[in-house]
Amino acid sequence: MNTIIHTDFRFPKQNEKYTGKVRDVYTVDNKFLAMIVTDRISAFDVVLPKGIPYKGQVLNQIASKFLDATSDIVPNWKIASPDPVVTVGHKCEPFPVEMIVRGYLTGSSWRLYKSGAREICGVNIPDGMKEHQRFDKPIITPTTKAEHGAHDEDISRKEIIEKGLISEEDYQLLEKYAVALFERGTEMAAKQGLILVDTKYEFGKKNGVIYLIDEIHTPDSSRYFYADSYEDSFKEGKQQRQLSKEFVREWLMDNGFQGKEGQKIPEMTPEIVKSISERYIELYEKITGETFNRADFTDNIYTRIETNVENMLARLI
């Protein structure tokens, strides 16, 4: 099946191209971004050797839906989504910090807590909590936004302001926006029988205005639990049923790969690739409550993307 692995476009008034693990981002006229969500897939900070059909479309369309559904809370970078795998929007100056909002003690926060930590990113966590337990109210545990190839690091609100990474006035707004976005995401997830467990938000600034940027509430940036089994699993001390790309990490770990030096990525057979693709489509339908319509692959994908983006940009520049 056709997948979008690499892109190398030359759009009118294009300034530069940034290649991330999953996204290729083109800067146009120093004002706009054309973000192409490829079918590349990463885990343990490694890009796997094969693309996953429709993965880019799934992530782009989930993010697009949630950006539209939260634009009354905070302005966001999206102008339009002219192609199933593309969002065109405003170029903003990103803040060097990601806002991680956690509603539950799970994942890395649980690992820290289990090791004895009772403070995470300057937030005090009470004794006696259990894995996957809900916090009285969501907490914010920021991380630095690492340069390409480096790891994000936990940081406290106090350190962010003292180091001058973000002004106190702006940081207060970011916290306010992050909490409101998480509340909206929680409400939308509940309608689908899901619990939004934790997620990350990225913000930037343009002309003095704060914008929400990048993806939002996708299975690559968020963790969801199934609401109907949460209480029983928690009481019995069982692992929660999760809706995230955790299943990809589990497959890799089951086959001896955790991104460590000397480890070999297991073979991605056509069956494995197809199963991962189907899981992403399942994630889309569960999170959005909508049927996933596969984009047409009969024509040349790259010609389709180029035409759609150029038509959009012609209206902007």
C-alpha cells in the first residue's frame, strides 16, 4: 500500500523545511507553515523502517478536529486543512516549554512516584497514592522542549520563570489555557466512553498573541483509558485498557527492542504493518465517534498534496 514517508516539496515563497520524527514542516513567506503529517512512526525515539498506511491522515484529522473544537478557548495556529494529511497555519515563535497536563498518576509520573519522589516539576504529590489513581485536580508538569535528537527534561514553574524561558505573565496564561483545554478534552472524551488521562500542549506567539500550536489530543500526544473498565481495574490493581500508541511499544518490547544500543528493530512484516494501520483507524473512530474515510491512493499522493497545498497558499500569499 502507498505510504507517505519522505517529502521534498518546493512551494512558492518557501523559506525552509524542518523534518521531525513524523512531521515535515515547510515555512512559507516567513508567515505560514504547511505541516505534512507523514506515515512515519517512531517509538523509543527511533523512527521505524516502514511507514503505516493512513497513520498521517489519522493524526492530522484528529488534531484538526480538536483544534476546531477548542478555538473558543485559545487562538490556534490552524488556518485550514487542505489535504487529509496537511494543515496550513500561522508561523509562531514557539515557547521552549511543553505543558504536560496529568489527570492521573500514571506513566512516567508513576515511575517517579514509585521511586520515592513526592514532588514532580515542583508539584507536591501526597503519600499513599496508587498507580492510575486520579488526582483531586489535574496537575501541570512542564518539560523543556529539547533540540532535535535530545530528550525533554522536567522543569518546574519556578525554574521556567527564574531562567527567563517564559515571562510570569505569559506562563500564567499558558497554565490557564492548558487546564481549560484539558477540561474540554475530558468532556469530549467522556462522550466517547473514554478518559483523557494525560496530554501535552505546545504554545507559541505571533504579533504578541499566544497561539496553541502543533497537534492536540491525538493518540501520539495523549493517553486515554476506557471509562467502563477503569474503576474495576483500579480496585483490582490491574493495568488499564489504554487507547494510545502504547501497543506499538509493547510489540517492540515483546520482540526485544527498547531503542537501546545494539538492539535490532524487529521485522515489520506486511501483516504487522497492516495491523498497526488498522489500530490507528480504530483509534480515530473511537476518539472522534466518526467513521474514518480513507484518502484516495489511486492517484499520485505527492501530486495531490502539492496541488492542494499550493491552491491553499495562493489564497494566503
